[in-house]
Amino acid sequence: MKNLKNSIKRICAVSLAVLMLGGSAVTVLPEVAENGIVAQAADWEMYTTDDGFLWRENNEGNVTIIGYHGESLDVRIPSTINGKVVTEIDIGELPPCGFYNGTSLFIPDSVTNIVTSTYLTYIRSLTSIVVDRNNKHYSSENGVVFNKDKSVLVIYPAGKKGAYTIPNSVKEIGSFSFSGCEDLTSVKISNSVIGIGRHAFCGCKKLKNIKIPNSVMNTCNCFREEFENQ
């Protein structure tokens, strides 16, 4: 495990070094810890933009955003980088690097896939995420991200405080969607919800009471364990 932590630190250090060098590329190679866990299982070149976005080329030849180390608090993901279309956001590729200081995040209409993980949802400074209204795959309401028809709640920003009522359109609370929301005090789940994904409320330290309606037919076993052990 010590080797794994050191590997992650080295990956993050490389990211920062690349920024200091000004937009050069680095090949990230697999590195296996002594317990067999792969710290970085990909083999791809990572790039940075002048304004601090970390990115790689994905299998379709488009851009995957994997981090941000700029100084802006209002982070606006571009729709293209170097003539390539930005189609994916996957912050979990460089743990625990990510959008360190941003309070708001803008997602362009070009994005077709957001890979949710604890690394994206644990950005404690983030209070609002806005999706371009022309995006055909995602939408946003009051700073919260949903799929296009708002039947799936995708990301609730970890920096939002207080109580939240899930819209009646939502049928599924996505995996990791509320992870790390330490200042979330209560959540009202409507009877429209039929599924709750894994680790959906992990790390919600102030969330002491939550009622699961009878409509929920699909709940990951870890959900109750996480909530009861907080």
C-alpha cells in the first residue's frame, strides 16, 4: 500500500511538473504496487493547456479532460482543444488530482460522457455545475447535474450546503452522486425514485436522517451500510 501511495504521489508530481514546463506531454506508464494493485493502468500521453487543463486523447480520437490545475474559480471546460472535440470528463484517471480550487464548473455541449467517481464528487470547493443547454446528453438545475431528461441525478456538487429535495422527475440516484457532500444536512427523496447507486451518499457526515421511499426497488447493499456507519 505504501508503494501504491508513492506511485499516486509521483503521478500527481508529474502532472505539476508538466504544467511548469508549459504544455508538454508525458507518457503515463503502468506501475504495479507490491500487493498487485495497479496505481496507473493506462499507457497514454497526457497534455496540458496553457490555462491549466490536463487532457488525453481517447479511443475515438477526441479529448478526455482528466484534471485542472489553473487558478480560475469559475472553471469553463472548452468544447475543443487543439482542434479535437472535448467529449469526456474523467477526473478519476489521476487520483487525487483534479479541480482543486474551482467553485463553479461549466460543461460544454460537446461532452457526451461524464465518468463519476469519488475524485470528481469530492471537490469540496465546488458549489455549482452548469451544463450547456444545447448538450444532448446532460442537463443541470440549480447547480446539480442530471441526464438530459432529468431521470437520473448524476452529480451533486460537494460544496453545496443544507437541505436538498430531489426533483420528481428523478428515477435513479446515480453512483457517487452525493459522495463527499459533508455539509449536506438532509435529502428528501420523492416516490419517483426507484434506484440508488453505489456509494451515492458516502462521506455525507451531516446527513443523519434519510427516508427511503417504498418506491425504491433497486438499492446497492453498500448504501445502507455506508449510511448506518457514518
